[in-house]
Amino acid sequence: MVGAGGQRQRPRPELRHPDAGAITVGFEVLLPLQDPGLRLLVYRAADEVSRASLDRLCAR
């Protein structure tokens, strides 16, 4: 996907949680320089509705 300004954007996956429902997330892929065979994926809420759903889950 190409967004405003011609920058490439990743799709935002939608996860389904049995209690919280749909949660849209963005993610970053981190590649450690010391071990290029490893990848660390960091997921975060992509919008305020998803953030509120995740906050409710964490408060349990």
C-alpha cells in the first residue's frame, strides 16, 4: 500500500478476541544487528477504539 506522500504503508491486521472483539493493530519489525536471522514483531493498537479494547483487557 502507498499512503499520502508516496510512503509505503503496511496493512493493518485485524485480530479477533473472544471478549474484546475486533482489534486493529499496527506493527514494527525489528532486526537485531547481532543476529540477522532473528526478527522481533511489536504490535500496537492502530486506533483509539482498539487501544480502549486492549486497555480493558489489561485491566483484568
